[in-house]
Amino acid sequence: MLSEKRKAYMKEYRKKNREQISKYQRDWNDKNNEKMKLYHRKYRKDNRDKTISSVRKYQKDNPDKIKAQRKAHNLLPILSGKLCERCNKRKAVDRHHEDYNNPLEVMFVCVKCHKEIHLEKRLNSGREQKEKQ
């Protein structure tokens, strides 16, 4: 087990180097994307009960999100050939809600842009937390 001093050092290091660590992790994930897809697919297959209970817990904890996502899915089809509204390069395959209280206000985005939107949101919320301190 790590000593308390080492734990405190690592916590501080991660705090100071958050963006550098995030970039390293994103680069690693991009490089190992296919490998990780296979790993996760196998994990979900081998741990079906855990996966189902995890999904059910998420649905129970986030009813507004689920309701908005289902409504958008049922009423706003993604037309074939539609380009991402953010980059206009790749095919739109996801719907992104800025506000779940407005379920029919969505952006049609590609997977890469959708991940970037959520990453930016996470980074911005981290900055806001720092500013409050």
C-alpha cells in the first residue's frame, strides 16, 4: 500500500498536470482504440450481469437524460448522409443534448466531435471549480 506521503504527492501531481495527463490518455486511447473495443466487448460478454445492472443503475439515477434521449431517438431520426453539425466532415451518428429539459433541441454530431464536446464540458467544469476556490 502506498504511504500517505506518496498518495498526497500523486494527488498534487495529477492536479498540477491534469491537462498533460488528459492529452496522454487521449493519445493512448486513439492509438489503442480497436484493441480497447475488443477488450470492452469481451468484458461485456463475459460479465453480462454486471453490465446489465450498471446500465439499470444509470437509467435509475438519470431518468431525465434517458427520457430526453429516447424522445429524441424516436422523433428525430438521423438522416443517412447527414454530416456532423460541428465539423461538417464526418457522418453524424449521435445526437447531443446541451439541455435535457429541451429533448428535441439536439446537435447531430459524429463520434469524435461528441467525445470532444463532453471532454470540453468536463475540462470547463474543472476550471470553474478551480475559480470558485
